[in-house]
Amino acid sequence: MKYNLETASRLSVAPMMDWTDRHCRYMHRLMSSETLLYTEMVTAPAIIHGDRDRLLGFHDAEHPVALQLGGSDPAQLAQATEVAAEYGYDEVNLNCGCPSDRVQSGSFGAILMEQPATVAACVKAMQSASDLPVTVKCRIGVDDQDPKVILPDFLSQVSAAGVDRFTIHARKAWLQGLSPKENRDVPPLDYELVHEMKGLFPHLHLSVNGGITSLDQAKAFLDAGLDGVMIGRSAYHAPADVLLNADAQIYGKDGTKTAEDIVHLMVPYIVDHMTRGGRLHQVTRHMHGLFQGRPGARMWRRHLSENTHRDGADEAVLLQALSYITQEAA
């Protein structure tokens, strides 16, 4: 089945290392049937040489789902894109925004903002490998670059290679002197520049990312003319606040589930995961923020933290944790 990714990407959940794995995405999909979900970044060499089922496997319920790739070698990225198509992903996204030292040493991620011609060659190769849409996630620039100069040049060169959807993290990345965490918070946000890019490139589908924490903010960006909004940490740490109302507020669809509903809907998935040899905490670690801000949320988190790693722990631990929420609601 083909999905309307331009519509789905009106709201997307950012690729986040160690967070947006298949279990997290399954829960997010239960909360929103419309939002576009992204995998963690996976490097092209890892896909070529590694355990593909572990790296790329996902549940059919996750659609529409995009694979984010890291790399700068066109041939490797083309091969990884071909594999992604075989696994059934709906989109492949090239990471040009991650500032970590490990990524820099591999000459990909945010450092590619300095190499738009390389990015153009990469996306051309990726497009030639399959019929999957190829998109790019980038920063507004790195280090001492002038974003007002570098970003339009980057968009121009890469879009000329055939990419028509970009997600722009509205901060510079400092490749020296700031940690990846600091690069998510310290460089100032420049949302106005992203709006300017939409004016310069009206034919491109542009999503904004960085510092966005609520659906109200997302709706404001959409109403102001941007095509999409990507939310990261807030969608993870307080998923109910962002995703339970997304279908209604962003897509005009029914969205009537509660956080309690999501817990019960996760039980069959957890049972199946454990039947296959998985551990309870591998799933429930993504559920700690489900009741963020609600009475009983602290006890919910504490019960999960203290009990899901124990030998023999099963779905009963989750239901016991839920009782702290229902007791507070009574």
C-alpha cells in the first residue's frame, strides 16, 4: 500500500538514537494513525554488513514509516536504499544534521552541510536504487557558515538532484566545542529562516524541526505556511500530549484513545514480544512518559523502573503500574 507521505509528514516524530526503535514506533502508531514515524539513524555500512533483521525489522502496523540513513558514499547508500525497499519502508531519509563525533569521523551527518555536491550525488544514487521517496534532514548550517547563504545553496543543489522534501532543524550544528546534547539546545533557533526558505522554494515540501514541544506550536507553523513539523523529545517524553490528539488537531481525523487505552493495547504486543524471547523492559522503557503530568505518574514510572528488569517479569507488571493511575483517578 502506498501512503500519501506529503500529508503524513504534516507531523512527524523525529529519528532519535536509542529511542525510536521498533517498540517505541509501535506504541506511537497506536496513538496516532496518521503521523509519519522515523527510525533511528542506521548507517549504510551497518545495513550492508550487519544483522539486517535486527536493524531494519518492523511491525506492519507502523506504516507509514521512514528509514533514516547515515552515510556519504553514494554506492553504499544506494545499496542500503535497495535493502530498505525490500523491507517495505515507505521513505528513505538521508541524515545531514547529526553533529556527534562518531558521525563526523565517518564523514556524514551535519558535516555534509559543507558538501552539498556530495549530498546531491548521494541522493541521486539512492533514487536510482529504488522507487522509494528520498528525503533529507539537515541543519541551517554548521560552525562559522552563514545560514542565510549556505542553506539556500544547499537546498538548491540537493533539490536539483531530485529531492523535494526536506526537514530543517532550525539550529546550526557546532562540530567542535559542543556535545550532541548541547547542539540540541545551545545554538539559537532561527525559525524565521525556515519560513524564508519556504518563500524562496515554494515548490519544496519543507518541515521544521527543533524546540517544538506541542501540537499548538505545530499547528501555528502549518498555519503560517510550512508543510510539516517534526517533533522529537516531547513526542518521546510526553507522547500522550503530542500524539493522542494529533489525528484530530493536525489531520482532522477522529482521535479518541486515552493513555489508559494505549497500555491495554500494548499488552498483546508485549506478550508476543516476550514469546519470541524478548524482555519486558525493552518495550516498557518507552512507556515511562505515557502519563506525564498526571496524578500517579511518578508511581507509574517508579514501578516500571524497579520491576520490568526482574526475571520472570511479564505484562502483569505493566497492569500493576497502571493501577497507580486508576487509583489516583478514582
